[in-house]
Amino acid sequence: MATVPTLTPASGARLLANEARARMHADGFTDSEIEAWVRVYFEQDHEGSVEGLLAFIVEEQSAGRTP
């Protein structure tokens, strides 16, 4: 039986950034902005989908916060 490696927060963040990149580029985000938002997302103990990340960004921006 093969074991599944556990993702570190850093590798999970990289994977999510890569998954979100095309959609976020289309919305006008730069690579550094994408990486900054993903880092903040993970630092606040979030993880998950591109949709979850985008909802988090909308909520943060609505509150006037930036990464």
C-alpha cells in the first residue's frame, strides 16, 4: 500500500497559487499579488479551493485590507 505524502503549508500554498494563477491573472492580479494573498490565506489557517481563496480576497478587499 502506497503512502500519500503530507503537504506542508508552504507546498499547499504553492499548489493553490498555481491552481488560482490563470483565473487571478484574468482578474488583473500579478504573480506577486497572487503569492501574497495565498500566503495571507494560509497564515490565517485557511486552506482549500480556488473559490475559497477568491471569496477570502473579496471579503478582505471589501474590508479595505491588502495582503
